[in-house]
Amino acid sequence: MARLMLLACLLCAAALMPLRPGWAQGAPAHFEPSVDGTRWLLSVDFEPPLTARLEEVASRGIPLHFTIEFELLRPRWYWWPESVFEHAVTWRLAYHPLTGDYRLSREGLVSQSFARLEDALAPIVQLRNWRIELPLDLPGGPYLGQVRLRLDSGQLPRPVRIDALTNRELYPQAEWKKFPVNIPTKTSAQ
């Protein structure tokens, strides 16, 4: 019984804690079909996900993995919105002490070098024309899109990952940035 009371108190305390401002503050997302109509292009700005502790971890050569997640939801009047499509991309940011530069790679394919950490984060926090291929069989109508940028703490080395569980500077909150999406019906698209 005492454990149950303690759990209830902890849950109440967690619910009453003030929320930290998320990274996805600022300008709204821009989501539009490409010229050929087969893909959608997403452009969005995020707040730089840096804290003093994360800068210190990165400067020691520990790679940081940032994930940008996109989700398309269908609103339902009787329940929470239904997730109809999800897409994510992961960026790896690592400092190389021998060359003194930061290297940014996207899913292990594209690699760029930058002299400053802020410059290395620019392609992530100012995402432009991210191609998203929605399923062709999606019915037309109003949808809700949401996107967020978050640090993937599961990719951190174990000692840093354990520290991230209790230190908010190592794992800042990432909030969803929401925007309306109108997918044209097949007859109106022709």
C-alpha cells in the first residue's frame, strides 16, 4: 500500500512540474507537394539543441545523434488522431580532435566538415526541402502533420546515457511542431 501511495505521489509531482520550452519553437513548418507531385517537401526551423553540457560532450569527441521525425495523422472525431505515416532521418555529429573540425553525416551517407559547432548544426536546425514520399493510396482530405528534432540518447555511450537519465542538459525535451496538411483527392488532383 505504501508503494502504491509513493507511486501516486511521484506521478502527481511529475504532472505538476513545469514544462521546459521545446526545440520546435519559432517559425511554422512549410509542407507542400513537389513539382512532379510524387513527393512532398518539408521545410522547418528548430531552435539549436545545444546546452553547455552537450557542447562539452561533443567537444570530447563523443558523437551526438539527432533524429528528425515526421508523422502524418488523420483526425478522428471519436478518438485521438490516427497515425497513418511516419518517417525519420538521423544525423551524426562528431568532433575530430586531430583535424579540429566537426563532421556531420546523414545516415552514414553524406559527410560535411565544419570548423564551428554552430555551423555544423545549421543543416539540422534549418531543414530545407526534406523529401518525404507519402503512400500513393492515401485518401485525400485534411490531415495533421507534426515534426520534431530530438537527441537520440540511445546512441550515446553507456556512461553518458546513464547520466542523461537524470541530467536534463544532456537530454532536453523535444516538442512536436504541428501543422495542417491537405492532401488532394484523386479526382481533384487530375
